[in-house]
Amino acid sequence: MKDDANRPQKRTRLAWTLSLLLLPLAAGSGAQDSLRWRGASAYPPPPSQQPVSRPSVNAAQPGAAFDPAGFEALAQQLVADGRVPGLAMAIVQNGKVVSERGYGVTDAKGAQSIDNHTVFRLASLSKAFAGALTGLMVDQGKFRWDTPVVDYVPWLRLSRPGAERELTVADLLSHRVGLTRNAFDRDLEANVDYASLVARLAHAPMTCNPGECYAYQNVAFSLIGNVLAATSGEDYGRELTRMVFTPLGMKDASVGLEGIESSPRWARPHVRGGGGWVALMPKPTYYHVLPAAGVNASISDMSQWLIAQTGHRPDVLPANLLETLHRPVISTPTELRGSEWRRERLDSAGYAIGWRVYDYAGHEVVFHGGAVQGYRGVVAMLPDRDLGIAILWNSESALPSGLLPTILDNAIGLPYHAWIKDVSTPTALYASGRDDDDETTAAPANGGAQSSIAGKASPR
């Protein structure tokens, strides 16, 4: 259980962090300095505390008990006897890959093993790539974080008169559009085309003005693709490849259904059926929203992504940009519920630019999860240990979810907790509860009356 005596101090610390991070940047390029974060007054800093720079060098090292080989053994046991068809895991520290392997098979009916270059669908892990690409264009002076979206998408309309003029680039990428959560995801799941769904935003209920509240989105989030295309004149996938994949050496990465199916080696999605795992073809629906859910990548690619996101590729993702991307701009208290590790370890949570930021037992963790039919994945970074973790798997099983808190606990020296049970027990491996990225799988708050604008099957 959490140490209740320390909880007020932890909450005060993250409240101060959110307050600091909601302010305009005081250093870095002029393009990044132009960011205007709204709602800063919601997190007043305690007067006795001073801002502290997050560690980027000389980070504390995990203790001697931190053994990547042990985590690899856990991953291998997860795929034993078909508990999970396949998965891949990467761990990077101090800018170096300390573990990068595939486990299991690409198809439960076949014998092709997953390796470092097997491609998985990333689902909502894609959102961080959209944030990075946007930030690079902000750095180039193409537009500002506080630029109204309608400057580049003039036909956009929202149901509150004039609200579209208030909606900024930063609002899109931090889910502060003002809509109810997962607006039109069920229609997206029904294969309604993206342009039609964006047009329907003109009639979608709003719970607040843009910038004032948080509600997770996929359709609205992907308007950033329209902004980027209008700015560059290029296809979103082409720009992402040119500015992110290629310079980082992400040689297996792609976007879209065609991208994954044309990969030399890719993992099929699996669902439960007939007493075992059934391999499917990837559903095309969420590939309609590329910025929100359209990236495909191997674990080798994710190692390079983690190296860059932990600050070791400033030639591609400079430090001031990473500071912006990882700064929480709105509180997300619902993240404190859900899976067991969230309930037990998280003291505060916020959303940044395509990333979640947690107080994990007193340590900052930058995180995102992703899930779409037959695929799941998690990515996390622990800045004060200069550590990054990526886990991808090709099934709807929750079992691999327990690997993440197991690694984080070990890295920060917490006593062992059975996020994954001993595989020698009859119950084998498990991860307690759901590991949803947020509340997106819950039923609509109004009991389903707005079924066309809130859905269960969205990538997270």
C-alpha cells in the first residue's frame, strides 16, 4: 500500500511541477518560447519551493539488483505455452540499449519467431510521434503552439459559437478540445471516413471551452495532421518519415495499413477464440487517423525512439523541445484509477503533448499506452534514472502489462510486488486489472445516449 504519511508532500511536489510546467518556457528557441499554456492559475506553486531542473545528466543509477536479464526471462515466460502469442521489449539507459529482444511468434498458427525487426502496430503510442513532429515544425517557425487551428483548417466548426477560433495546436495535442471523451470513436470503428467525422464535430456536444478541460480524443487529435499538411504541403506519413524516422534510424517504421502489411516481417493481431488465440488481419479503421493511431514500428525502432526521447539525440529532438513535449499541461486524476499499479503507485497524473506524466511513488514517469484490436503496447521513461522501456505485444492479453511496473519498481529500489505472479504457481502470470491508457474503454457517462460520440473500441 502507499505511504499515506508521504502523500501530501508528493501531491504538493507534483502540483508545483504542474504549475511550473504550465508557464511559458524561459529558455530555448524562440519558437518554443512562444508557447502559451492556459490555466496556469489552477496549480499555484508553494511559495517555499523553487523550480528544480529535471535531471538529464548524472542520473541516479538503478541498484545492483537491476538486471535486464531477469526481465528478459519474465518476458520469455510470458510467451511460454502460448499464454501470449508474442511480444518484444526494449530497455535503454544512459543512451544505450541494454536489452532489445523479441519473444514468441508473429502468428499463433505459424512458426515465424518475433525478432528485433518484427513490426507491430503502435495504436495510441503514435500520439507522441505527432507531438514530436509538430514540435519540430514549431522550432522551424512554421507556426506557434498557441496558433488557432482554424488558421490552417479554416473549414473546422465546433458546436459552441466561436469555439473553433479558441482551439490551439497545443490544445489538440493535450486533449483539451472541449468535446466529450472519444468523440465519434464508435463511428470511426464503424469505418466512417475521417473527413465526415471531422464535419460532424460541428454538432458534437462540448463540456467546456477549448483549453479548459481534458477529454481523450482520436478524431479531433488527428486534426493536427491537417495542420501539418497545410503547413508543409506534404503527406503526414512522408513528413514523419523525413523528419523523425529516417534521422533516428527507425528503419522498420511506417504508417498506415499498407505500411504494416508491406513490412518484411510483422506481427499479426490476435484475439481470444475457440479456446486459444486467433490471428486476424489488422483492422483498417484507426489507420484513418494517422496522428492518433497510425504508426507501425519494430522494437529496434522503439529503442532509437527511446534514446531520442531520453535526450541522447539532440541533433534530432533538441533538449528544449523535449522539455516542452514532456511538460504536463492539464491534470488527469482519472489516471489514478484503473489497473492495480496505477492505484498503488500513482500519486498524481497529467497530460503533456502526446505523453502522460505521472508521479510514480515519488518519481516522475513519462508514459503512454496504446491498444487497438489485437495489439497492445506501453512506453515509459524514468528521467531520474535515465531509463526508457518499451513493450509491444500482438494480442489483447493484459499479462505483459505487469512487466512495466515490475521494471520501474526495480529501477527505483522498491520492494518486490507481484504485478506478475510467480510463473511456478498454478495461476501462472497475470497483470491485475485492466491496463487502459485512460478511461476510454468505459461506457459513455450518460449511459450510452451519445453512442455516436463516445466509444469502447478506441486505441488508447
